[in-house]
Amino acid sequence: MASLRSSRRDAKDLLKEVKGLTKKQGKKVPAEGFSKVAKAQDELETAIRGNQPDQIVGLTRKLDELTGQVYAGLRKSHARQYIESIGSAVLVAVLLRLFVVEMFKIPSGSMVPTLQIGDHLFISKFIYGIRIPFVNSMLVQWHNPQPGDVIVFNSPIEPDKDLIKRVAAVPGDKIEVRNDIVFVNGQMQPRRKVKEDYQYWDYDENTDRWFDETRDSLWEETLGKETHAALERRDILHAVLEGPFTVPPGQIFVLGDNRDNSADSRFNGGWTVPYGNIKGKAFIIMFSWGKGGWWFCHEGGFPCTESGLRLDRFFKGIP
């Protein structure tokens, strides 16, 4: 059975190749040769329909030899076909990554609890329009980012870095943060306390070590139409006014959900993100590797680490 399947597959691949050659190069070969190839095609197709493995093998070899003779110099070598196939796959993958979807790893705790350190997520690069990579410019834009969207963008103040934050205000908005409460155009954005003692782990990229667990106040906050979780430190006073900031045309103002542990648009005198810097909108966590995850080790086997697979975060949507 396996031999028949293999023979049929090889025969069908050859027939597909010959049909392509006939369509593109048929006018360049002598009529007699063209006729011989066509006859061999018919014989092979008849053998395939009749499930005759011995005949399929023989007729496949015959058609292959005839094709090599008749289309000499016009037929691609197997190596060339393989290289072109690999090249096409690589090109498609590159185009998908540049214009459609890309994976992003969460490196810090600025978006906790929505996104944990070590989450690997997909960003949609097509949702707002078509962006020209490397020059931070929009070729075509059909949607604008909205308050509440979680976006990945090229930092306007550190161009070598990509950051992930939540859109808090859009062009023309006037935004300020009073005692960790967000006000947009003078209106307080709704929020309510969910938990006084939220526990999470932070991570130091320089030492590759996890911090002791941190405990903050957990809030539920609404920006635009999106309701999400936000954190507030309990060990500092929040008698602070940040802003007001006015968002210029074609740009957005961003905040981290971990409000007191996020270097966002409030810092360095205030900054905003041009539309052209936005790489895409985060929409799903594909998998997660970090503190508290499932891991396996034993003497002489897989090394023990502090991190593991956090299965409960796999394929989780991003609010």
C-alpha cells in the first residue's frame, strides 16, 4: 500500500511538472516529440486510474526520460526545483513577518498582569494598514489605533528598541495621570479595585534572575471600549500629577498596565508614538515560559531552571 501511494505521488508530481512545461514551453519543441510526451502522459494517467503499481513505476520512468529528451535545456533540474521551492517558502515567510503577523516576546514587567514576562505573542501587522518596514512610515492606513489597543512599536526615543504598551489617548486628546488615575479630556477613566494584594514575579534581564515576588493593588480599568487589569504599587504615595499632555496629529499616547513600573509616554518630558512607528496590534499569547511554569528535571537529565511552561496562558486572548 505504501509503495502504491509513493508511486502515485511521484507520478502525479511528474505529470504536474510536464503539464507546466507543455503550457510554457510546448511551442518550442518539435511536434513529434510533443506527441510522444502527450501519449506517455495519457498512458500514465490511465495506469494511475487503474491502480496498477508496476505499470505506474514503469510509465513514470518512461515519461521522465521522454520529458528529459524533448524538453532538454528547458526543464529545471531537481536541484533547481528544490532551491526554488525553498526560496519561495522563505520569501513567503519573510513577507508574512514584514506585513501580516510577527511574534513578540515580553521582556519586562511593564504590562503585568495582562502580559507576563516570558509570554510569546502574535501581533497583527495588517490591522491598521501597510507599513513600510525600517523607515517607520505608513504606505496605506485604513484603521487608526484606538484607546485600549495593546500595540508593539518602535520606540521614538530609543530607535533600537521595540516596546509594547496600551494606547491611552489618540490625536487631539488631552491626557493626565492624577494619583495613578487616568483622565482624558478632563474625564476620569473608570476603574475599580479588584484585589489589594496581587502577587507577581519580576525579572532582571542583566542577571537572568527572577526577583522576589511583588505585591501590588490590582485594579480593573477602562480605556476607550476596552476593560483591562492594571497594577498600582502600595509602597509609595500617589500624590502625583503627570501631565497634562496633548497628543499631536498622527500620534498616540501609551501607558503600561503596570502603571508604576513602566517607562511609557509620561517619562522623559512626555513623548508620543507616530503611527508609522507602530508595528502592529497584539492579539493572542501563543505560549509562555517563565516563573511558576511547569518544568521537568532529574539528575543527569534536563537541567533544573526557575522557569517553565505556563500552560494556562497558551492561546490566551489579549484584552
